[in-house]
Amino acid sequence: METNENWQYIILEDIALRAPLETVLPKLALLLEQLLPGSQASILVLEGDQLRLAAAPSLPDFYNQAIDGVRIGPSVGSCGTAAYLGRPVLVSDIQTDSHWEDYRGLAEQAGVRACWSTPILSQGKVLGTFAVYFPQPAEPRPEYLLWMQRAQHLACLALESDRSVQQLRDSEERYRTLVDHAKDGMFLFDGNGVVLDVNRSACESLQYSADELIGSFVPLFDPFFKEDDLPPEVKARIASNQEFQFETRHRRRDGTTFPVEVRARPFVSHGEKRILTLVSDISERKQSQLALERQRQLLMEAQQIAGMGHFEMNLQTDQLSWSDSLCRIYGLDPTHHRPGREAFFGQLHPDDREVVERALETALQERAPFHTRERIIRPDGGVRVLETNGKVECDELGRPTHLIGACLDITERLETELALQLANDIAQLTNWVYDVPSQTFYLQTGGAFLLERWQRWIHPADLEMVREAWNRTLTEGVPYDQQNRLLRRGRIHWIRVCANPTLGVSGRVEKVSGVTQDITLQRKLEEQLRESQKMEAVGRLAGGVAHDFNNLLTVIQGYTVILEAEPDPETSQEAIESIRLAGDRAAALTAQLLAFSRRTFVEAQVFDIHPLIQRSSSLIRSLLGEDTQCDVQLSAEPCVVRMDPTQFEQVLMNLVVNARDAMPQGGLLKIQTSRDASQVRIAVKDQGHGMDSEVLEHIFEPFFTTKAMGHGTGLGLAVVHGVVTRWGGTIQVESTLGQGTTFHICFPLVLDQPLSAPPEAAPQVVGGHETILWVEDEHAVRSVARLALEGYGYQVISLPHAAQALEVDPQSVDLLLTDVIMPTLSGTELARLLRQRRPDLPVLYVSGYTDDRVPFENLQPGREAFLQKPFTPTTLARKVRQLLDERPIG
């Protein structure tokens, strides 16, 4: 062992080389034992309030085990007391010292009589103790105490160095864990653009390993990046070593590309330039932006087609904003003009300005919707007639903040109505008498022609109808009243013929007196009026549906941005739930439209309506709120019908919501059922404000609503009427102003058919390993369905076009999943062509709008199924598994 001249340098060298404590501390103890003949050294480390053995190479094992873990205190031998007091405890004779009262037996057994212990201190904090034992009583000598002091100082250095190394390792491990679990890709570049380090997300997004990316240059995964193409402000930030941000596209190993947002921060490390870069995949954000922009564009096109525009006035700033379509209605170019309040009121016809201003003033005072009809004067002098509907929006204190409204150009409609009236007034009328024996028409103007000649003028498509009606007049003596087309000089004329037969003494028809009216112009104008009314309906639909969809899109886009900012888990969960609820509301609104147009998939079942109404009671009460009571009275006898249960629920819920809206202050809603020999009757009665006769005439018309703009599409009762009549039922309504409304619905009673099996609880979703051919032309839908199915273990071949799918060998796939409506080739035609090569191929059709191209009534169980859009990943996976499991064996 080394001499006392260089023992300290030996330990310092080990510490500098970061030798482990298991090597340094025992060596230090042995070196001190050489300096103090007959001594035994011990180093203990303090952990909490316990001393743990670090090194005692010469003490007996049983003694080391006994003191390992001892708690420090005022009388715990030399070491426990020194650690407790924070100062040396030098005991010359263990047998007589009070600090050792509880440990004398242990010391005697170990053969030690003296123990000098000093605390290992670091900036006043006790790290442990350094002690030397002697086999006989011993008084401390000054040179011995000096060596002990140096030894405890070296032990302190070793412990501090070890802790620093461990903290550095822990820090590096936390840093690597944080980096590798980051959602965004992370790159570290040098000043020349060489990749120095990457995290796991970067590797996964680009499909490269870390070894492949480290040492590479940017063009490997970003061939589109050129610093010269960056905006000037970004270049300036790069030149001044400031944080910068831009968007580009990254390329994966397989050649596919995706949009990314790059956020980079330059810095200097050890004199070398480095750039830390975060890369976010913004595919979903881009898709959301495209979808939102597409919806806005569709809304603008719908408004332009319908001759409709909207405006919004900020009542705090007095600023008025217009839509592009409203600018065009006013005769202004939206690309060059952004008119405000002055143009809005300045172009009003002078005779109408006071009426509009008074209506707006009343709306603001009463916080009520408003409706006006006014004329505007365009810059070119043209006059247009508008119908304006709007409402006042208030803050939480009830103070008006905004005035919003929609203007519908009804000029053409009014002109058509006027022209139609004029046409009716000036239509040409021709009187005549037909002589039956001679089969001759005699005109009031003096002309005459035979029946055969008249029939040659009739349009071939109308000839059979005219002959049958004319023969009934001649043989049965019934009046004649028909409209038909005539072909004269290559042109088509519409005529209406009204005639009454005259009987002779024999009781037979001898002559027919009549009048012929040319209604060509009238028919044309009626068609124009229907088209104008249709455009008005589209405008009203756009006003209601666009308001709802814009609200839903605002929720979805807003929470998408919040999620991209990586908030805390609680905020993320709230955002995800809000997006899901917005999607459900959009799906419900789409279902209303599909139900109205009869473009939704229905399934007829035989069921008793009573259990269904009972299951819906809790939902009905939640819809009504606390101020409205619901009284459900069900007949004692079963009320069995044949229809789609989901559509029955839709009818019931629409009537409940209608009743709730009619009772804003609360009231009583009654739902009653009864039956007779042939019918099931349902009555839904409210205590609301009721309706007058004029409203009752239009209540079931599509898009008709008495609610304020943006608070209804006018489809609810139209859907109810359509569903009821679709299943052979009838609906009637009784209403009196101030006394409430009752809807009476009747369905045919079913007695001769067994009840359909009740729906089973949805089974747990099970995945699989089959191969699915997925064909969908909409990129966003295709992507989310592919990810969902891959998440359940399936192999997915995802293609955007049916033509590409025909190139796939149908023997290599287990199921065809296809959209119905696609360009060039529909999903049903694709399935037919693939089944020519593989007849047993299962097919799952998906669609949000069927267009009569899917034979729903003829789907083959076990081979075909249909899934209505929108669907959730869980619903899709369950339907796929169900169809795969139902495949015929062999």
C-alpha cells in the first residue's frame, strides 16, 4: 500500500476519473488504516435518518450488518451521535462512555474499545460519517485527527462527485424520455444542415431509423425546401439567429408526402451553431381547413343560387359586414367593394327607408326577430325587391350586441306572379259547339272542323288520355275538363278544354258546348313561379342549415386548434368530447335532411310501440327541461305496428321538441296511445301558444317555420308527415291560439305478424387479421376508416378510385368495403365486376346519400350489408366483423 506522502493524490485521481464509490471508499479506508496502526476504518452514508454501510473493509461482517441502517440520535454510539449532532464524537473508552450504553456488548464482541467519528459535511449538510476503531482505549493524537479530517474531506468529494454523476445521468435519461415521447418530431441540426439527433416521433413519421437520419441532410426527407423561397420575414429571423416558423411538405421513405409545420430555434453550444427543430404533422388541420372552406363555398353558392345574402351589424362599433352574395344583390362587386352601413341604408328606396328603420328600432327595443319587405336602388338605377329576416343577439346581461339577418331577392317571383295574373286576364278564349251526329266542331267565330282533324293536332303523348275523357263525355254524359298539348306549326301549345254535354229526347248526348283556353303562357309562368318558390325554399334552408353547420364547424375547428397546442389532459378530454358532440349534432341534422328526402336506409320491423315510448321517457324529460311536465298514458292493449323503429322515435322526438318550443314558460305535455280494430292511435298534446288557421295551412310544408332565423330548418314536421305517410299512416292537427296543439297520428294495426326480435346489446368489438379492400373517393373519410380498421388489426388496401380497385385480385382480399356514390363507377357496379371473378366476395356498402343505387331491400344476408354515414370507428369495425363472421362456410 502507498506511503502517507501520496495517499491523498491516489484518492483524488480516482475521483477525477469518476471511479465508482464501491472502489474509492474502501481504498480510502484501507489507506487511513495504514496511517493509523492497529485501527479499523468505517465510512457510513446518511439516507434520511439512517446510516448505511458504504465501506468498512477490516471490521467483522456481523458488526457491519448490525450497524447498517441504524437510526441517528444523541446516544447512538460515536457515528450515530456525530451524524445527529453534526460534530466529531471522539470516544477513548467505549466501556465507560454514555454514548455507547446500548452498543457496548456489540463493541466488545467485535473487539473494539475506542471509536473516533467525524461527520462528513458538505456546505453544512451531513452526508455521512468517517470513523476509526481501536482494539484498546486510545486518546486521539493531533496528527491522527489531522489525517481523519483530510480523509473525511476526500470522502465528501467522492460522495459529491458520485451524486453529480448520478444527477447528470438522471437528467439525460429524463431528457431522452421526454424527447422520445414528444408528439412532434424533433431534429437537432448543425450549422451546415446535418442531422445530429432525432427523436422517435420523427423516425416513425418519416419511416426511417435514427441511424439512417443521423448524419443525413434535409433533402432526404424535405426535397421541397429551398431557403430562397422563404418569406423575407423568416429569412430575417434566420439571419439574426431568432426563432422562425414555416410550412412545407415532408416525404416518407415510401415516397408519400404530408404537410408539416416547422418551428426552429438556433443556438450556440460550445462555440458551434445548432438548430433545434420541432416538426408537427398538420394533415388533419389542413383537412379541417379545406372542409370548412368547402362548406363556406357551398353556402355562398347556395345563397347566390337562391338570390340570398346575409349581413351582420356590430352594435358596439356600428360596423356592418356583408356577404359576397348580398353585395351582388345590391349590384356591387364584392372583389372591389366592402360596403358598410352607409350603402346598406343609402340604397334603400326613399319610400321604404322609414319602414325598415322603424322595424329595426322595434327589434332592438323588444329583443325580437324582425321581418321587412323593401326596395333597393342599384347603382345602375335598377330596382330590386327584398325580403329581410333577422334577429338581435344579446350578451349575458341581455344587452344587444349584434344584429344579424338574411335578405332574399324576390323580384323575379313578384314579376312572375304579376305576369301570371296578366296572362290569366288576357288569355284567349274560344267558344264552340260539337255536333255529335256529324262529328263536327262549330266555332263561335264562324269556322268549323271535324273531330278527326282536332285529334291530329293533339300531342301523341296526350292523345289516349283525351280520347278516354272525350268518350266518357259522349257515352256517360259527364262534363269534360282536361289540359293537354297541341302541336301547331312545329310549336307546342297548352290548352284547357271545358265542356258540358246536352242530352236529346232519346237520353243520348246530341251536342257538347265548350270553351278552349290557350294556357301556354300561364303554364310557363306557373313553372317559373314554382322555380322561384323552390329557390326561396333553398334560401330558407340555407339560412337554417348554414347557421347550424357554421356553429358546428366553429366548434370543430376551434377545438382542433386547441388540441394542436398540446394542452393538459383535462382540456384535451373536453375538446375531444365537444368535437364528438358537434359531429353527432351534424349527423342528426343530416339525418333530418335525408329523412325528408327519403334518402335514408330504413328497416321495417313489427313491434309494440309501448316499450319504445317507455325507453324514450327519460330522454323526453331531459329534452323538456324542469319547467315542463310529461304525462304518458299508454293503453292496456298492445299497439303493434310495422315500420322502422328509429323513424318512429324520430317522429316522437320531433313532436316533443315542437311542443317544448311552443311552451317556453313550461307547461304539461301529454302522450296518449289507443287502438281500435284496425288502427293504432298516438296523440301528442301541449299547452303552448297554439296556431291560427293560416299557419295550420302550411305546417307540414318543407322549410316552413315560425321560429326565428337560425333556430330551425323548417324540416321537423315535414319529416314527421313524410315518415307517417311512408308507413301507411295519417296525421292530423288540432290547434287554437292560446289553448295549445294536439297532433293525432294513426298507423295500421298489425295483428297477423309475429313481433320482430328485439335488438341485441351491441357486442364487444373484435378485430381480425383479414385483408379489406377499401374504396372511397373522399380522402379524409378514406384515411380515418383505414386508420380505424388497421387499429383493429386488419390489413387494408385503401384506394381512391373504383378503376384502381378493379386491378386488385379479388382472391387476395376477404371483404370489399366501398362507398356507393363515386365518380365514373359506382360502388354497386364495382362489386358486380369483382364478383364476376369471385362470386362469394362479401361486400359492405357505405354511403351518406343513396341516390337509389343500392337495392337495400334485396341485400343478401351473409354476403352484403349497408352502413349509413356518418359512422364511428367502433360501428365500422363491428359491421365489418359481423359480415366476415356471417360468411357461408365452404
